[in-house]
Amino acid sequence: MSSSAGIVWLNTAETARRLGVTPRTLYRFIDEGQLPAYRFGRVIRLKESEVEDFIERCRIAPGTLESDSSAEAQVGEPASPRPARA
């Protein structure tokens, strides 16, 4: 994208592509405050340097996945069936 005063701005489509997520997920990251974004009129832009910082903050430390795997398995389990109405 363009650069002004040393800032490289990315649009949302490019940022989502770089992160490998859908635009909807990107907007969730922005809305939850995980990733800073800037609105200029009707467009949203993100600083390339802040996107790179976000990527580094998301880095998984070695040896931490095993504790997450049990929670992930629970998320994927089917919900128990609802009782039938009388």
C-alpha cells in the first residue's frame, strides 16, 4: 500500500490475507481491541508495524499446546441433546 511519514498502511483485505483469516475474524480482532485500526472517512487502515507486532504476540511458546488441546477437544464435542418437550 502507500507510505506517508514512514508509515505503511494496509487495507483490511490485505491484512486478513497476511494473517490467513477471514475479514470477519479480522474485524473481531479489531473490535475486541487485539489489533489497532484507524478509520479515515469510510475506510479502515492498519499499520503494517502493528500487524507485525500482533503476529508476534500471537506466537505460541514451545510446550504450551498440550494444555490447550483438552480445551480444544471440548469445543469440538457435540452438545448433549435437549430433552423432548412434553
